[in-house]
Amino acid sequence: MTRNNLDREITQRLNDHHIRYTKGRQTVVDVLSASDGPLSAAEIHGKLRGRVPLSSLYRSLSVLEEAGVLVPHFGHKTVTRYELAEWLRGHHHHLVCLDCGSVDDIELPENLESEVTQLVTGIGSMAKFSPVNHSLEIEGRCVRCA
Amino acid sequence: MTRNNLDREITQRLNDHHIRYTKGRQTVVDVLSASDGPLSAAEIHGKLRGRVPLSSLYRSLSVLEEAGVLVPHFGHKTVTRYELAEWLRGHHHHLVCLDCGSVDDIELPENLESEVTQLVTGIGSMAKFSPVNHSLEIEGRCVRCA
DNA sequence: TTCCTTGCAAACGATTTGCATTGGA
DNA sequence: TCCAATGCAAATCGTTTGCAAGGAA
């Protein structure tokens, strides 16, 4: 999705939720959309050179999460990382490096992804569970740490 | 795995690591092996009616994690939940309920599981990533909340 | 004895909240 | 104007750590 499209979509969505798309919130979205993996509040804070106070960041994050713009990811450690929601960022899975702790997104080719979806559907009916979404979390070593 | 087997395996493993399998640590393992999903320190503390102080629980958990007996699971929220490691508990995936937050384990029939494994292997070579383990996290609604 | 484990209390780090101020519709 | 959004500082909550006491080898 182009940056303009992203902006339009989000503005729209926030309007629907009667939430303002303020400068601070745009900043958060900008940083996250430029990232290739989920980021924590502290990481975003760092990328903004501390210009936005942490408390405001946390507030922006939770507002954007409620609106369905962001999704939290709980990879490892005590910190929560966020990324753009699927309808903005596309469906993907995660590669979690056991050594450096980095979390990278990965998009599967269509055929593989549809296999996963079928699997999930099957599991749902097998377990009397109604799947809403899924994520394949793969732990291992990234290229840098291998 | 029977409870006696479990005990023997763990004792062995801890011996190898020069770590004592004390009463407190056994208690933690007992509670976790009786559970059908990962539990947080606070939850274990509750099940033990507060008889074991939280700080000791946390210490037991981290010792058992280092020894490879327990594995942390970061489902939702800020709390870390633990469960027995795969070599004790068997490989499985997670069903995370979006409403009540419960995390249930699910074991896939062999054919489905091998599909997942193949997928993971494929993804690894595709992404220059060395998979060590994987987990399919399915979010949705459990029977109770559906 | 010697080293590991435990309990308690204090310390920490991530996140949340109260309150006064600022800013946008 | 009026309510939502922000900044700051204080409060919370999960988790970790220092230190003295208890236990096993």
C-alpha cells in the first residue's frame, strides 16, 4: 500500500471511530510503516530521538490498537512490540531470532499461505474453536546470527 | 509421559546441569504438568494458595527454563506464561481466545503436523533463516466464549 | 564447612494514570 | 467554546535482585 493510500485508509478508519489522526499518531504510524518488523514503544521513542514522550507514545499506541490500526506482537521478553494491522500491512508470519531477539516479518507465497489457512480452518473445526486469525511463529537463527 | 517418567527425566536433566530438583521446583513442575495450557507465575502462585512466595516462583521458573525443562510462552498481555518443554510435553500449538485470554494447547494429528513442519522448512530456506522450532498460534474464540 | 536455595523486602523496568495545559473542530 | 490530546510526574504491576537464614552434600 502506498504511503498516501495508507494515510487515507487510516484517516478514514479513525474518523469512523471519532478519533483524531493527530501529528503524534501519524508519527507513530510513519515509524511503524517504515519498519520491517514490530517495534516496541521504547524503540519508537528512540527512532524519534525522544521528541515524543513515552507516555504519549503509549497512549497513541493503545488508541491506534483499539481502532484496529495497530496490532501488538508479543515476541519475547517483557516488551510489547507493535506493527500495522493486517488490512494495512498484509498478512504475514514471524521469524524470531533466538540469539539477537529480532522479529522479522515474512510473507508466504500464495500457495503456501493457502495451505496454512486450510490447516487453521481444519484445526478450528477439529478443536471446536472459531479461528479469527493466525500466525506461524518460527524461532531460529537469522542470517546475521547463524 | 507418566508422572514417574516425567520426574525421572527431569531429575536426570537437572542432575546433568548440576541443579537440585528441590521441593519448590517439583511443585512448580507438578502444577504445570497438571495444566492444559501455559500458566503465569501469578497463576501458579494462586494454585499454590500463596504458599510459595512469588520471588521463589520466579527463580524456580527461570532455573527450570535455563535447564530446558520449561518454555516461556508470550501469549497476550504483559505476563509470561510457562509450560513444560516439548521433550516433556510433546509438540503442540496454541489456541488463544480473544475474549477470555485463555491459551489452550492443541496437538495436531501426524499428517497435519508434518505439513506444518514441511512448510516451516520451506520457509526457512526461502528466507535464509534456520528454524529451530515453530508454533502455530491461532487466535479466535474458544467454545465457552463463542 | 561450603555452596545452593529460599524468603523477605527493596529495586527495576515497562506501562498506566491523574492532572493541568494545549490544540483542534 | 469545548472536548480531545499532550506532557509531566507519580503510581502500578510484573519481574528481578541483595542479603541474611536455612538445607543439602
